[in-house]
Amino acid sequence: MYCEAMQRYNDEIEILRAKMTQTAMVLGLNHPEVLEYSQKLDETHNLILQLKYKYQSKDLSAPVR
């Protein structure tokens, strides 16, 4: 599940990054639509960080054998 979710988020980031870049080239860096893509990228990146933290915390709390 972790790898699947991580891959899905990474794919979403690549799509958002491409859309943001393309929009910025057409409408300019300061256009509100570019800002929206940037914010969505930040949100997705934060989801990845949360997922990594949750996975690492779970891994660290596992008993050592």
C-alpha cells in the first residue's frame, strides 16, 4: 500500500508540475492559475511527507527481533 500510494502521489506531482510549467509559459508566472498549481503541488508534497513520516513511525515502533 505504501509503495502504491507513494507512486500515485509522485505521478500526480509530475502531472501538476507539467501543467504548472505549461500554464506559466502561456499566461506568465504571476497568473492565479499558476499559483493554484503551485499550491496543489505543495499540498501533494505535504501528503507524501505525511505518508513517509507515518510509515517511518510505524517502522520504528516495531519490535526488534
